[in-house]
Amino acid sequence: MLKSFKLLFNCNLVLSRSCSGYVSRTRYLMRLREDDEACREALRSGNFLLYHKLAPLLQKTNNGVYKLACLKTSDLEHVLERVGKDKHFVNKSFLLGCTDKREPQFSLEVGDLDRSALEQECRGMFVDLRKAFFMITGPESALVAKGQALLRWHQTNGFCSATGQPTVRNQSGSFRVCHSSGVTYYPKMAPVVIVLVSDGSRCLLARQAMFPPGMYSALSGFCDMGESLEEALHREVAEEVGLEVENLQYSGSQHWPFPQSSFMLACHATVNPDKTQVNIDTAELEDARWFTFEEITEALQKPPRNPKGEPPVFWVPPPYAIANQLIREWANQQQLSRK
């Protein structure tokens, strides 16, 4: 059983959302998702995130900081016309959400258009999403991740698994339907447990061969059919590093767009300090080892790459990733216990 579970809502949060128009915005979005005509009308005054083969468009500010490019409808139509595309191409966009001012937000894949021409017209550049996470802020990261995930889902669900016939999207992109079988498909996320294991004074991090050089992260794995969160976590730790977890504590959750849109369920876990011998599954991991508080603190304070462009010996995922949150929580707890 989980040792403790954070409250998902509290009175202050509910009151704040009600006063700020949260309910109004939520119902507005619901109408756009369900009403094709309302969604088409919203396209006329929307904000658009562009992706070129799933790489989002970023722009550099005057301060040298990168931000997520967001084009108004009129600006996007002008850009499309300049690169030889009909302005009605905006109708292929997918609804993401809306701003506090109820301005609808959409994602649009422009991978069939000339990349260089688009970058020149938009005064930006298309960047691989993993790299973009190191360049933009947390709120922008969540939005751009959602945009890419929705685009990828539509790209891979164009046909019905029951009949093989093409599926048809609604205007907002909130579902696809096969008119032959009557089956409706909705975008989904796969549940994944991610856990930071500690023996009381050290934490365990691991890396896969596909990770960038020097990067270590918390253990993670997909939940099997029929498993609870607790069962999946116990199994993953046992399978990947040969350790038996004693206590669990829930930390939080996050949508993660890789590999095919995951729902990350983050926890802390402890093992017996007398039973910390790591036995890694080499089919899953390249390495796994215990890190001290001092090593973790240093990794959290330094950038992933040094001025010479060489990767450091050890670094952790970017601040947006929930793995980073787990590592910071552990370091903060260690600091408090030492005081």
C-alpha cells in the first residue's frame, strides 16, 4: 500500500479555479471538442503551435532566450500563403486547450512543407522535442508535449483495428470514428511507474543505452495489464535492479510524450540499507548505481553540458521531467534530515 497520497485538490485550489473562470474555460473547451461548427469558428481566432515532422517551432527572444512560437490565425494564414499552401490548411489543426482569456490553442503538423522556408517566414527554428525541453519553460513544455502527442496519435490511428477501414476525425481531433464498424477511438496514454529508490542516505539512478551520454534517471516501466500502481512498482524494481522495495510514497503524475504518450506515476521507495546490492537486467539497463547526496546536489546545480560542448560525467533529466522532481524532493529531504 502507498504510505501516503497527496491530496489532488484542496479548498483553496477549487475556490481559486472557480474565481478565475476555470469552470467557464473548461466548459468552453468541452463545447469546442464536441461541436464541430464551434471549433471551426474558434479556428478564426486561435493560437497555433507548428510542428515539422513532430519537431516544434521555437523563436529566440531579444534576451537570447527561446520560447515556444505561437502564431495567430491571420499570421499563420499569411505564412501558409507565402510558402504556397492554401490558408484553409489551418482546418487540419487539432485543439489543445485555451488561455486564461479563452483564446483557443491548436497544434498543426506542417511536415509536408519546406522547412527552411517556414523557419524563415516565422523567424524561428524547428527543434527536436527532447532538446526543446532544455530550452523552454515548464508551462510551455507541458503544452508543446501535449501538442506533439496528439499529432502522433492521429498519425498512427488512421485505420480501424477491427475492419482496417480509414477512421475519420472530428474537427477538434478529440476522437476518430470508423463509420464501417461504428467504433470510436479516443487519444490514450499508457500508464508508467517511475520511482526513485533510496536506502536512506543514497538514491539509485540508472541509464539506458539510448540516453544521452552521462545522463541517469529514476527507474521506470510500463504497468502490465491488471496491475495496480504498487504491484507494478515492486515488479519493475525487482526486474531491473534486483532489489525488494519496502515502503512507497506517491509524489505526483505527469504526461510524458515518449515513446508513444505515457502517463507517468511518480513515487519514492525505500529498500533495506543492508540489502542494497544491485543486480541489473542488462537487457533493460546499461548501468545503475547509488549516488550520494553530494553527487546529486552537484548534478542539480550544473547544466547538462559544459562550455566546451562536452557532456559531464553525470547529469540528470531537465527540470520539466518528473524524474527531476523526484530527485529534487529526495535532495531536499536529505538536506532537512541533515540539519
